[in-house]
Amino acid sequence: MAKKQDDFEATDKLKHRYANDEVLRRSLILMGFKDKEIKISAKESDGLSVQLSKQLTDDQKKTIFEAFKDEHEAKMRG
């Protein structure tokens, strides 16, 4: 059976208190992923799931989590 083009298979799941899909996309693009290859699914109970061409490294996840926190702190400062 052929795979549908819109099938979503997460390569990574990111749970963080301040998870934000816009920050995630921006961070991934800065890491060299192309916008068109990034697929994000947001489920309240599961956080953010992302489908990429390759799995994220621990260092990349750490950078993303720091970006989530930085964005939240910037919003709190106004």
C-alpha cells in the first residue's frame, strides 16, 4: 500500500512548559532545516511532535528548549 503524502510520522516529540510551534519552526530553520520539510503537530497532552528528514540531536533539542524559555521570558517582560 502506498504511503499518503500527508501522513505524519513524528521523528521527535518535544514536551516543554513553554512549547510554541512558531518558535520551534524558527529554531529548526536556523538549524538548517527547510521550511517545507518541517511538519509540526500540536496536541495539548503530548506537546509538539515534529516530522523532519532526520532525528534531532540532544544538543538541538536543548537549543530548542532554551528558545522556548527565552521567548516566554521576552513576552513576560513585555
